[in-house]
Amino acid sequence: MDEQRLTLYSHGSGCGCKIDPNILDRILAGNDSTLKDGRLLVGNDQRDDAAVLDLGDGSALISTTDFFMPIVDDPYDFGRIAAANAISDIYAMGGKPLIAVAILGWPVLQLAPELAGKVLAGARKICQEAGIVLAGGHSIDSVEPFFGLAVNGRVRIEDIKQNNAAREGDIIYLTKPLGVGIYSTANKLDRIRAGDMEKARDVMIMLNGVGEKLASHSWVHAMTDVTGFGLLGHLLEVCQASQVSAQLQFDDIPCMDREALDYYLRMQCVPAASERNWASLSGQVSPVSLPARQLLCDPQTSGGLLITIDPEHTLDFEALTEQEGLQLQPIGRIRSVRTPVIEVME
């Protein structure tokens, strides 16, 4: 690993850098994202993962961008994680990624340019795994390092997956374990145990390509990826957009090693974004214990896909995802509108 620790040059880490949901509401208030253009099939009115534009031939262009400050110290790994995270938005809409361009901010007087080159090399590696080319980009001299991609993809219009299509009775699945925000905070505080950050890295660099494979199946209703707002924040967006509520079974939710997570929580390795997330949604979630709250609000970087499935097709879903190397189980169910919007069963 390089002697210079990238995480020491930024005030936040990964998707934990996201602006607080309440502040984001104020920023977007009064802004009309649709521009009254009938070709725009998905804007930001439902806080979905990407914009989608009708190409007029039965298919649509998916366009997204995502970037953040270092969540790991190794520049190559930082590039891999940031690229996988950005490409995930295409998969979350059911699309096939086509091309990416880089977004780089680098404090050139504090960090060697060669380290930025390693960031780009990591991103290029993940783009190759996704079957796309990293075709240029834009860079600036910035106070803090940051990196990400702008990515375009394509999808058949009838296969577009959104966060507003969950239905009462749907079964909820999550494709990656929670906890990488807690692990990365422990790393930044020099409290990480040997081998744990590598485990979190391996989760974050895993592509969510299963989203593209699921797109053609009508029994896949709603889909989004879990990032900076945590599982509760992104599930709440699904519920609000779909006008439903949800019940979660806490013990069934996949997470990083429970013993390690308990240790880090006792050591106060809790991302600041976790508390911000809870403050923004606590009025719409049933009371939960502090450890459960900290995990469910943990900001995920390159997190898994949150998917709702027709209950009659859960075996089809689990068979398909098993072919993709995923061993999944239900974590909850979509219900009719209730208060609170999300009920967590511990």
C-alpha cells in the first residue's frame, strides 16, 4: 500500500459524503427536472438512480454520474470501488452499461500525480469487467481528492426498472451485505482489524450486473441500489414513490461479520452520515435498538441492489441469482400504506 493514506485527505468517505436528505430536499425545491420534455422517461421526481431518455426506437438511454472522496487508502482500490459504484446506477435501472468518462479532483501539491494514475487504472479495470471502455473524462486541482464516473447505458423501454413500482405483497431482497460504512470508519480511525478492510473492499468492487439479467422479467417490480442513505433511506424512497409501506425482518438482513460489527460499534466507529440518515427518516420508521439503527442507516458505498419480487416468483428469482453467484433470502415484505412507513422486526 502507498505510504500516503488517501482517507486522511478527505473529510468524508465514499457515499457517506452524500448531502443530508433534508438539505437535498431544500436544494431541489422548486427545480423542475423534467424540462417539459416528453422524451424524458425518468427524471429526479422520484429520486431514482439515473435519468432515462426515450431514443425513439423502443430503447432508452440511461445516464448517470457518481463520485466521492476516498473510502480506502489504496488508490487502485479507490478507483475500482468508485467505478463499480457509478456503474451500479445503470444496473439498478435494468440497463446495460455502454461507456464511461472519468471525473477526477486531485490536490496536486499534496498527493503525487502517480497516485491519481493508479486511481484511473483501478477504474479502468472495473470498466473492463463491465464490458465498457473508460473513454477520457475531466479533472481539476481540488482541495480534497475525489473520483467517479459519468456512465451511459441502454435498456429496452419495457424493461426499465424503477423505484416506484413496488406492490403490496412483494418480497424484498438485498444483494450485498450491510456494514461497509462502519468498516471504513474503523479504518479511518485506525481501529480496523487485520483483513477486515479487504473484506469490505471485495464487497464494494463487486458489480451489480445481476440487475441487467433481471430486467426482462416482469415479476421483478421495483429496483434500486443502496448507497449513502443506507438501507432504510433507500427503502423509504421506494415506499414513498410506490405509495406502499414495508416490514423488515432484521435478523434476515445480510451484513458483514456480526461479531466484527458489534466490536466496531462498541468502539464508536459509526459514520456521521448514519446519524444524519436517522434524523431525516426516524419519524417514518418504527422504534429500533441503537445497534440495529446504526446498521440499517449505515451509508453504503457500492452497495447491493434492493429488489421487490412478485411472491409467486421468489423461487425463479433465487434460482436466477444463484446462477450469478448470489445466495439470497427474503429480508421483508411490501405492505399496503401504513404508519410508520417501515416497520423493523427485531
